[in-house]
Amino acid sequence: MIEYIQNGIESCLLIDDIDEVFIHFCATPNPGNPPLIPNSTPILGLYHQPIGVNSISYHWNNFQMNQGFFPQVIIPLPGIIIIIIITIIIIIIIIIIIIIIIIIIIIIIIIIIIIIIIIIIIIIINIIIIIIINIIIIIIIIIIIIIKKIKKIINNK
């Protein structure tokens, strides 16, 4: 765009006043220069005179133009409002998708933390059970030793 402006060429977007949407990009060359878009049709003004703007789509004959060489394109309000609404809806959808992804990641992290806590609790319970079993075995061994000592004492009398 900068080189066009430096060469005295102004650019604009054409708006379809029937469909109220952007049609395409067009550029206006200096008087006497060839069109910037090859094989394009010149757009005609209100009185069907060529005004120098070239369009790939078709010539457009009902838009207001400013005094001078460059056209003044009127952007219809409903078209702009529709574009703004669609943009806002797309942004909201993207934000909702990002929030859903963040919630899914948080849920996965919470599930992983819960699994780790359950594994730690199972390990601690196993350690406690092993310690209790070892204590019971030691107590049984001590009782057996005491019983053997008592039997030996009784047998010696």
C-alpha cells in the first residue's frame, strides 16, 4: 500500500450496496496510467463516465464519488454491523474454546493429582500393614521363645 500511495495511487474497498458486504480491493491509478489490475473493467460513475477505478468483478455504477479523481466509497452501516457482530461471535467462540481447553487441562491435572495421592495412600497403608505384620511376627516369635523357656524351666524341675 505504501508504494501505491507514494506513486499517487489511492486504494479502497468496494462495498456492494445490495448485499451489504465487501466485494474486493481495487486501486485507482493516476490519470493516463494503465489499470493496476490487468484485464479489469473500469467502474463507471453516476453518469456512466469512467472514473479510473478498476474492478475485477464488474463495473459498479451507483456509488457516490468525491470531487476529484479518487472515489469516496460509502460503507453501508448494516454491512459493517454484520461484520462487527460476526467478528465478535468468532472472538467469543475462540475464547470459549480456550476456556474449555483450560478447564480440560485443569481436570486432567486434578485427576493426575488424585491418582498420585491414592497411590501414596496405598503405599503408606502397605507400609503400615507390613510394619503391623512384622510386629505381630516378632510378638509371636517372642511368645514362642517365652513358651519354650517356660517349658524348659518346667521340664528342669
